[in-house]
Amino acid sequence: MDLRELVWHRAALVRMRTKLKNKIHSIVLMKGIQISSRHCSFTHLFNEELKTLNDYRINGYLHLIESLDSEIKNVSKEIVTQAKEDEMASLLMTIPGVSYYSALLIVSEIGDINRFPDSHHLCSYAGLIPSTHSSGGITYHGSITKRGSKYLRWIMLECVHVHIRTNKNSNISQFYTRLAKSKGNSKAAVAAASKLLRVVYCVMKEKRSYQS
């Protein structure tokens, strides 16, 4: 199976599972039902409690979620296998916040790192740089462009959230914390994701230079 198709397939399965979970939450909220283990959403205890509601829709969704869980588990095993065999993916996994899945997705979306002359072009490809426009000789910076690879942009945001949560003292985490105070969490996360992608660029570029 093609590397990109493999990681996209897992992403599609996860999106389907999330939609089903959201449907269950909507039903529970609509009925005004209080579930004691709700803070542990879709753990075994939570699912068993949901089943006691005897709602045919919830039971049907839970059955589909169980099937998706099994399929995601199988695909994830294949991803781990391929990530271990891929030298670039293995190298990216040394970056805090980057997992087997995210490493393969990054590699599949970027392809040959040499097609990007510098890290700025890579961040632009991911849509993680602010848009700009000029008026009266003054340049204004707006929201991110969201052009290029939406998958690369998405996975870098996922990675940076893990990075910030697990490496609170890193330069990227400290940068995020400072920026969040003035710009808010969302804009800070995008800026931090851009910084993390620049690290990815350096790692991949060094690996390619070594190989050549």
C-alpha cells in the first residue's frame, strides 16, 4: 500500500469514528442524561454505561465505533512497521511530539525535502505562515494562508500540542506560552507549529545531505 494512502486511510477512519462519537454525545445531551463516567469518554466503563440507556441509535453507533477501533488498530500496526523501516520517519520520531503516525504522514506529505530551498518555503507549503497585504507602503500580516498541504498543516498542529504538553521547558513550548498571553492559544499554536516544522526541515535536510 502506498505510504500516503496508508496514513490518509487512518486519518479517514479516525474522522469517521469522531463523527460517531459526536453523534452519541449529541443524543446524550439532547436527552439530558447524566453519565457518571462521562469525563472518561468512550472508555470501557463509559461504553457500558451508554449501553444501559437501551437507545438503538447509541448501540448502533457503539457497534460501528468498535469496528472502526479494530480497523484503526490494524492500520496503526502497519504504520508502526513501516515507520520503523523508514530511516527518515525514524529520525523524525526523535523530535518530541512526533509519533510513528505523524512521522510517516510528514514524510509522505513533504516527499523530497530538497524541493524546498529553505524552511520558509516548507512552512508556506503547509500554510503555516501569515498572509500579507500592502497598503500605503505599509505591509500588514493577517491570518495563515491555509494553502498547500492541509494534512501537513493539521499534523504539525497535532504534533505541537503534544510537544507543548510533554516538553514544557523546550524553546518552542516557552515561545508558545509567551505568545499565548498576548495573541491567544490558537494563534500561538500555529506559530509554534511553524517553528516545529522548521525543526523538521533541518532534520530532513541534514539527513538528505548526509546521504548524498
